[in-house]
Amino acid sequence: MSSPVTRRGATAVLILAILVLTFVPLALRPLFNLNEGLYAEAAREMLTHNPMIPRLDGMPYLEKPPILYWLIMLSYKIFGIGKFAARLPSALAALGTLVVVTRFARARLREPLWPTVILFSSIGFYMMSQLAMFDMTFTLFHTITLLAFYAYIEHPERPSRLMLAAAASALACLTKGLIGIVLPGLIVIVFLALERRTIRWRPFLAAWGVFFVIALPWHIWMVLHVPGFFDRYIIQEHFDRFLGTLKPMDYRRPPFYYNFEHLLLGIFPWTPFFLEAFMRRRPYDRLDRFLLIWAATYVIFFTLSKTSSSYYMLPAMPALALFLGRAMPDLKGRSLVRLLAAFAVLCVIAGIVALHIPHATMRPYLIGAALIYLGFFLAALWERQPRMMRVLPVAAVGSLAAFAALYLTFSIAHPNRYASKDLAMALIPHLTPHSYVFVAHHYEDLSSLDFYLHRPIYVFDPRQGDLYYGVRHYPEAHRLITGKALVALARRQRVFIVGSIKDQASWARYGHFHVVASNGRDVAVENTIRDHRPALPHARHSLTGHAHAQSHAHPRHQAGPARAASAGT
């Protein structure tokens, strides 16, 4: 990466690798259950209803704000409804984050390509770029917020950078909620306090004006038009979730080391390099301190929270990539050899652990991934200085390409492990407009059914809460019912139950059912009654407890198998 010719060639190869590895795989595997199925379906329902109100299973769904849904809707309009269009906003956000990091590094790092290589080849960052989830879009806006703020600190005479930070923070709030201002605010406050810097308040007041102009209109509109929005979205989804008082509970508190562990796992294969840089790069300069405060704030904040997930650490990864990118030119000689040797040992240990995991289908793929990384980094170790430093980025991106191919192979060879498309396609020929499809207990675990069937999904004896707000405020939908209500319905209506094969035997108490489809993990069964006029049981059996059940089919119910089949893209 030293001469201009070498740098231009490396940049061209890196750009090509980023584009191919980011966009080609988007359409090669079905939508996953859990989050992908939820968000892809919510965006599709917003296309045919009010685009201001997120919807799921025909009811308002208030867990997240609208930016990602709007982006997916736009993608649907351009490319058609399908998995590629649903995932495209995340892929574009990943590309945008890489561009922002590269532009920031170009003016401040000796080797500005290092942060881009590190961030793109980090497994956690790459995996999230392939999923229809909020976190990559949030990471883009969050990264712009903090890097624009730091640029303002460097040049306070340019308040436009502070205005950019405020606008990006507002968009982050419209992507994932109040953490779009809370977390950047904490990072900025801690940084300014430790640096003992005084600030001019007038630009900050103007920045708050920019923030409110962008962030407030949607929230005000929702408060005025959607009953219970403030309580459900602001109080429950933010404060109650953080404090662990959200009802119904749909989470568990992870151990105290969870977030730090997953941040280090997320930047794999660069984990040992970061730890070495963290220990050796002292004293830290101002930018180092800012980047470390950024990452540490995420770890501490979500450690204090009663709920967390591995992908919550994604917005901290650009900070670590920039920190390590600054340190990489100094990692030479014996320290680099030691790091590569330590990484090789880590890969061997990972391969041994993979031999003992309980999921037999995943075992060869995990072992293969460990061998891939081992091979590429041993190749770098084989080279002598100074070529070792030039080979290392090739090893990182090359191993990511091989890992992506292995991951896709697993997803295609075992499509039903995390997705329900095949099950949905097998169900469609058996369905009529008057059939009822029930999910046993966990709507979220089979959420892509809704996307591929394009009809209401009912849940009996629910144990999770994604539909809780909708059925509480729109009881006529009767999406959640008790087992007793299911028994009454199955006596006179054609009913399908979809759920885990492990639970199938317990469904016998609801009626006589036979298997119509199975994907090896989940199973769909139906009763033997011919369809009649659709009517749910009296509401005394439902979980909402309201007095009258609507007998009219939901508009999506009338789409029928023909229209549902068109969703199988």
C-alpha cells in the first residue's frame, strides 16, 4: 500500500470485492425468520396501507420507527417485492458506512485503506450487511453523527459539520429510536469532559433546531393519530426494555461480558490485532481517545441494560476499525509475526470446538470456515517483511470471500434451518380464502410465513409479544387466541397449524390433524373439515377479552393462494 500505483490498484480491487460480496448474495437465500421476516412483511403491508404507520399481520406494529420500512418500500417499488429488495437498504447502508469511514480516514491516517479493509472484512459487519434489519442503517447514520462531530471539534469555525451531525442523529432516531441521540450524546459528553474542552453554545442550539425539525414530525403525527403510541413506543420500547420491566417479556438478560465478547467476535479476524494495538498504542492521542470512548460507551450502556443482542455492537465497529487502522502501520516485525501465529492458534481452537457442537449439519461448515481463515493467514505469515503487511489485506478479504461462499452454501443446502419459504410454498396449494393458518405459540419464530403466504397469521397460546400492541388496541383482528378457542374453531372450519416438530404431538388435544408439509424442523398440519363461512369463535375465548368477534375476513385474507404464490421470490 505504499506507492501511488500500488495504492490505486489495491483500491480498485477492494472496491470490486466490496461490490461483488455485498450485492451478489442478497437474492441467493430466502428471508430468515425472526427479524428479517418481520421487517420485510411490515414494509410490504405499509405499501397498501398508511405509509406513516408500521404494520404487521394487518395491525399497527410499533416496536421500531419508519426509516428502514420506507427504504424497503422504495426498494419494493423499484425492484419488486422480494428478498433482494428487502435486503438492499442494509447493503447500501454498509456501503455508505465504508465510504464515510474512508473519507474520514483519508485526511487523518497514513494508510487510509486500512480502516476500510478492516471494517469490511470483519465478520459481524459483513453478516449484518446481508440482513433486512435496522442495525446497518442505524450504523450509517450513527457513524456520520460522530465523525461529523469530531470534524467540527477539529474545526469549530465550520458549524456546518455540527449541523450534519445533528441531521444524521435525527435520522438515526427515525431508524432505531431514542438511542440515535442518547448514545451519541453520551459519547460526546464523556469525550468533552475528559478533554476538558469548552464549547460555544450557539452552534449547538442551532444543531438542536436541525435535529428537532427532522426527528419530531413523525413522532408528533403518530401521537395524534395512533392510540397508545406514546406508551407503547416511548415508554415500553425504550425505558421498560432498558430497565427490564417490559410486558410481555420477550428477552433475557445476557451475562455481563456478553457485549464485550460479541464486539470482539464481531471484528474477527482482527480481534488479536485490536488487542495488541490497544495494549501498545500508548499514550493515546485525542482521536484514539474519541474512538475508544465511542466503543466503550456501547459496551457499558448495553451491559447496564437488561436486554441486549449481539448486533447491538455493530455501531461500535467503525470506531474499532479506525483505531486499528491507525495502528496497523506500526505493527511490524516480531509483533506482527506473533499476532499471525496467535491467530493461527485461535483458528485451530475454533476448529476443535466446532467438532463438538451439537448441530451436526453446521459442523463441517464451521470447521471449513476455521480452515479457510487459518490458510489465508498462514499464507500471510509465510511472507517476509515488508511483503507480509501487503499480503495481510489480501488474506483478510480473500478469507471473507471464502467464508461468504461457505455461508451461502450452508444457507442454500439447508434453507429450512432459519427460513420458512419452502414450508409456505408447500402450504399454498392446500389453502383457500377461508382457511385459517395458526402458528403455535411463537409468531416470530415463523415470521417469514406471513411474507410468503400473504394472508393473516393467527397465534394460539402465544408466548411472545410482537403482536401484543396490535391485538390490545385492535381486538377485532383476533390474532391471538387460546387453545380452547382453537378447539371450537377446528370443529367447523378448516384450520392449519404450523410449528415445531417437537410440539406436534401436543396439538392432538385441539382436534384431529394430519401432516400436509414439513421441512425437517417445522411441520404444517390440517384438520379434515371442509371450509365454511369464515367466523372466529366468540371473543370470550380470545386473549383480548372483548365482547364481539368480527366475522369478516381481513382484506389480505381474500388474496388467496394465487396471489400468495406471487410472493415466493
